[in-house]
Amino acid sequence: MGNSVVGVERRVKKRIEDSFKAFMSKHFSRGPGLVKVYAIENCITIYCKNILTPLEKKLFIEDKEGELLIKSFREKLILNNEVEFLNMVNDSIDTTISSYYIDFNIKDDSLACVFILN
């Protein structure tokens, strides 16, 4: 594949999607309902929908502070498993990740990850 992600093959995107679902299922007790992978230039973006567990939804609905609790809990879990998290992408491509960004949108029940590649 070389150092560019332009034209990432469908099977590579599928492998990243499957790895992401497995990671989420392992660490959050359930996987997202939807996972989409997009690749442009040196960026890979992963978008997920329906990420919250029933308990998290109940927490968020009943308590405004629940949103902050859910975000901090999920961010902490990812940081504690950062190597495994980054390997979801690294194991599927021909280059390494230089940085990444993640945002949980609790109100929208979604998350987005952007991986910047070397």
C-alpha cells in the first residue's frame, strides 16, 4: 500500500471496522451499531453510532452530569488501552500513526476518531 492511504482498499477498511467493533465490545460490553471508516490523504477517520449502553443512556437522561461521567469513563478506558486502540489501525496499514483525536458525542450517541498517519 505504500505510505499513502489514498484509495485504501475496501478490505482494509472492513478490517479496521471489525477491529474497532471488537475493541469496543471487549472494553465497553457492547459494540457500536454502526462503524464507518473513511480515508483521505494521511488521515483515517472512524465514525461510530449507537455507542452507549442502556445503563449509560439511563445515566445521561436522568442526570446532566452523567454526560461528563460517561465521556471521562470512556476516555480513561481508551487511554488505559491505548496500544491496543492504536493497533486497530496500525495492524491494517503500511505506516504508523503520528497522532490521533477522539471525540465522544454523548447527546448524539456517537463518536469520531481521526488518526493522522506518518
